[in-house]
Amino acid sequence: MHEEPVLIDPPPAATIDLDGLHALVAVLRDRGYCVVGPTKREGAIVYEEIESADELPAGWTEVQEAATYRLERRDDEARFGYPVGPQSWKRYLLPARVRLWQARKRDGAAPEFVEEPPPERPFALLGVRSCDLHAIAVQDRVFLEGAYVDRDYAGRREGAFLVAVNCGTPGGTCFCASLGTGPRAESGYDLALTELLEGEHRFVVEAGSERGAEVLADLMGHVATPVDIEAALRVTHEAIGMMGRTLDPFDLRDLLARNLDHPRFADAGQRCLTCGNCTLVCPTCFCTSVEDVNVLEDGAAERWRRWDSCYSVDYSHIHGGAIRPSSRARYRQWLTHKFGTWIDQFGTSGCVGCGRCITWCPVGIDVTEELAAIRAADGEVDHANA
Ligand code: SF4
Ligand code: SF4
């Protein structure tokens, strides 16, 4: 018997249908959020501001392999039936280019400094996978929980409302299950959706915060039944077996520390173009540079921050030259930082297993393959001749 939907008086979990998904976007917009969600644009699934759930990539999925990405039609109308797009949410929380301040000097007076204000509307990020929730938590440690709080990141992050989507469609380069960072969102979200395609197309919704429960209470739906809950758990359980890659996380920090001269770094260095793609698509990489822009006739100046990369030769330029002049040195810096010294700095790995660096490396260098090769020859390297 079909029951009419009712206002949800937040239960532990509810189900909503496609109308409910539309209502979720509308409720978030009514509450003043800039809703950013996945949408299909120029042959990719990208994260952009959306005004309605109609803009979600219904019926599309991504095929991802090393150095390969393409969209394909699904044989259903899933709204979240793809792994992770080329962009990560850092595009909004740590934009690729952002003005930090402006200064203006008038009539001999002291310069006047104006700091860049935070975005006018807080973000509601819709469709955040568990790996990317972990990535946001990693960047929170870097920018909010260290000795210094980054003002711009804090302004973007603090009001952000996170709608997670439990992953039922991992890609060929995903390995979050190996790292314990997915596919099911365990914390760090306001609402978590699981899309169910069997039977009626619906979404199980769980609240992970008080404000998530408030938004859920504005939606029409049903209390989730044990059948819904079991179906939702099955989605992520099956996704574990669908990951295209695996990675043995055991002892990675020390494995890398004792293999700094491993010949695999020279091998990867020969293939690596030092293009920096892997760092730009990585949801945790945070290296930036600052640029000062002067407008002489106006007596004005601006300071901008932009993404940079440890693959850029200038990034390690200090007095006397760059300290990582070779592609081998830069590849080694990236890999050993991401999986090793990141743990010393921030108490966590810098990798969440999203697979983007594998998909978007133009020559298909694969972290899981490189680390497995280093592990396979651990202890066999002749360091004197490496
Ligand atoms: S290192 Fe690669 S797989 Fe790991 S989080 Fe970064 S982009 Fe994703
Ligand atoms: S590993 Fe691949 S993506 Fe990264 S800098 Fe080298 S060529 Fe570019």
C-alpha cells in the first residue's frame, strides 16, 4: 500500500523520493545557501552552483582508468551514479585563485588595506563522497587546527553545509576501501543520502548534525523502514567489491622512509612530465603561492593566492637554486609527503583513495602501482647503486 509522504519529524533515517530531492535543494537555497552540486558540463561531471535538482547528471556515469576519463550513459536515471568528478570540493573551500587583500594609497596618506570578505552566501555542498569528506577533514587540520588559522579557508568552511552521498558506483581508480575512508560516510556530514534504484527510485537520508536534522524536518518523506536501511547498507557493501584499485596501507610511512633511494623513483621520474595535474586534482594537496599585483597609476596593490605544486621547479627555489631540480626528486617529494611525512606533520595520511591522481595523470602513473612496487622490493635495494 502506498503511503502519502508526511513532514519528517527527524527520525534516525528517512526516505525521500525525487520530489524530496528537489525539495532538499530548494530548502537549502531558501535557507540562504549557495548550493553546489554535480552537473554535466563539457564532457565531465563538475561541481557548480545549481538552482534545482534537475541540473544533477541524471543517467550519466564516469569511466575512469589510468589516464582515462569519459562519460557514459547508464541504463537508469541515477542522480549520483558516478564515482568522483575531476574537481574536488577544494575548488570552493580553497579556490585555485583568490584575492587576499587590496591596498590603496591616496594623497600621501598611509595605505589603506581591505581584506577580502568571505563569500556572501555559505556553501551547501551536495554529493560529497566519503573520500572527499575525509579530504575536507584533512584540509581542516591544515588550515583550521594548526598553530595558525587560515582566514579565507575558515570563512568558506565554517558555515558550509555538507550533504554526503554514500557511494554505490566506485570507479576504476578508486581505493578508499583500502584506506578506510569510504565508501560509506561515517561522520563529518550534515545529511547523508544513499540512492536506491531497486524498486521505487528513492534516497535514504540520515542526519549527522543538528542543522542537518532541521533541514530534514523541512522535507516530506517517510520514516525509513528496515528494508530501506538494509538496502542502503547493501549499496556501500557491494561498492567495496567494485573498487578498481587496492592499496596495502600497512607501515607506508616507514616503508617510504627506508626506501628513499629506491630505483622506482628514478623510473617514475623518467615517465613523469612534472605537469602537476596530480596535485591540482588531489582533494588534500594544499600548496599555494602568493602574487602581488601593483597598479602604479592608481597607487593600488592586490595580493592573490593561487594553487601551486611541488612539481613546479620554482616551488622549491631558495637562495642558490631549486632544491628538487629533477623529476625524480619532485615525484619522490610528492609520494613521500603524501603517504609518509604528512603523517608526521598532521597525524594523518595525505591520501584518501579518491583515485583522481591516477585518472588525471597524462602518462598514467599510478600511486597504488608505485607503492606496491616499492613494497615488493623492500629491503632488496642496493642503495649504493640506486
Ligand atoms: S593522492 Fe591521489 S588518490 Fe590520494 S587523495 Fe590525492 S588524488 Fe586522491
Ligand atoms: S605524476 Fe603524472 S600528473 Fe603528476 S606531475 Fe607527473 S606526469 Fe603530471
